Amino acid sequence: MASLFKNKKSHKEEHQFPETLSGFGYEFNKDGKLQNSKTGEGFQFVVKEGDQAYNQRHYEALGEVVTDEIYKLLESECNLKRAPVPYDATEDDDSTFVFHSDDALSNPDKLLVLIHGSGVVRAGQWSRRLIINDSLKSGSQIPFIQEAQKEGYGILVTNTNDNYRNNRGKIKSSENPESHALHVWKHYIHGAKAKHIAIIAHSYGGCVVTSLFTRVQEEFTRRVFAVAMTDSVHYMSDTSPFKDLVKVSRNWVCSQEPLDTPVKTHSGDITRVSAGVTVHEQTSWASFTSIFKFLRERLSAVKGDVAVTCSEGGGGEDTSEATNEKSCGKGDKGGSCVTEEEEKEDAKKMRKDT
């Protein structure tokens, strides 16, 4: 029996995968699509026919390399820099980091905070699966960052899933997504000069936002003028404490209805509208144009240029003519198609996407 376990361990350890994208034989082309460096073909999940375990490990190893590649692109294409979490971490401490623009803390007008979902995604990603199988545009936060920079925002990109180091335990102040976001607020966002703060959050990022709201409610209410969620899985058992959050938020959810069509919203919850797609991880990119239109309208509203445009927030049970059957959120708690982001079992479906 001991010999059997030993053989299994040796079989797993014999697979040593590359540590760079080029080592895997891939590159991102000018359109942001992952392609074979030699053939130009897209990603292929099956590397060894009939060896599902190897193909899965190969995909996961490639995903780790993609994470590093996104980090590099945040620095080279978006001119962002890293800041440590915990904020006072030394070289000897286990730590993670967030990304920020040069003016994130000094911009006196506005700051945009991005919060991804749960699972394997890290800073700069909405969906690893889309980055690998479709493009950087649909799967990464880079288009959102660049558009926000054009519109004059300072940028702060959270890294809420980076919570532990192998064999050493959890990272202080980033033990989970909620503690990460709270630390970032207290030690970075709180000291930022921006009068107006906007947040874009995908999937479990909506749960992170609701948690953050309860912890820093007074300052959040005073400074955050807009929260754009994409297929958020948040759940409010009692909506009354979240009225100020609901007033400034909108949630683009999975639906067969056209983009921005009102979708049935539970009484007191954040207003839900269609993302125009029925696939969870596609909701962020599908809502890109509408999200920035929403941010512009909200900013104009708080600056007194136009009437408040988000007063429909927290609509009752009949806020939409869309039926439950046409909305992906039928029977859910937070109005979402799914309740998890990029788990391993999702990655196992890659063969169908290539």
C-alpha cells in the first residue's frame, strides 16, 4: 500500500510545467487573443490524448502563468504600480499586493476601485477562462482600467483572492476577500483625496462590497457615488441596512433580454438589469459600455448637473416585465446565474470551449 501511494506521488511530480507564457508556446496577439506562437492557433486544452489528469494540470499551470502575465500587463499597458497588503509588510513578511495608478491617492476628483470574483482569478482578471479561450478584452479588467483612465479616474485594483502562501498559512490582513478589501479601504482608499469613488465588482465581488459597506458605512455612503456590479451573488436577508448602498448601485445580470432591460428585482435589493448574455463570466465585458454610461450619469447626479438617475434602485417585485423564465436569476438569492467563479470543475470544461 505504501508503495502504491509512493508511485502515485512520483507520477504527479514528474510533470514539470513551464513558468512563462512563451515556455508553454503561447503569446497574446495584437487583438489580445491567446495563440500558439508557431501556428497561430488558439488554446488547446487537450495536450495528451486520453490523459485528462495531465491536461487539467497543464491548464491550471498555464492559468498561473497567465496570472503573472496579467500582472505584467497592468504595469506595462496600464502604468500601474504595486502596493503591499498588509500596507506595512516587510521583506520578511508574507504579503500580497494591489495595483494602483500614480494618482490613485492624489487625484482630488475621482477614484475607481475594481473587485473581481472568487476562485482562481487575481488582480486584473474577471475570468481566467475567457482570457485563455477568448481574449484579454472579454476576460481581463484592462479595458475597464484604460477607459477609466481616459475619463480621469485614479485606479485601484484589488487582489482579494490572494489569501495564503503554501506551507506558511494565511496572509495577514488578506485572510479572505472581505478582510483584504477592508484593509485596502482603511490603509489606501481612506487616505485617498478623491471626493468621488466608484466601484466595479463582479460575482462574489458584490458580496465583498456589501461586507465592506457594513464595516465603513458612514464613509462609504459619503464618498461612493456609484457601484456597478456584474452578476453579483450578494444576498441581503434584511435590505433595510443597505438602503444607501442600493441607491447608488446597479447589477447587470445574466438574462436573455437585451442589454439594460430591467430584470425582476427583489424588493429592496439592488436594481437588476440585463447584461444581454446568459453566461456568468461574460457579463462584465458585455456590460462595459453601459457601466461607464452609468458611472457618468451617477457622477453628474452627485455633482448636481442632472437629476439623480438611480432612484429606481431597490425596486419592488414588479420592477420589470421580464419573466423569471427569461432571466437567468430564477430562484436565486442574489440574482445570479451561478454562485461560484472559476472553480476547478469549471476549468474541466475547457475542451468544449476550444
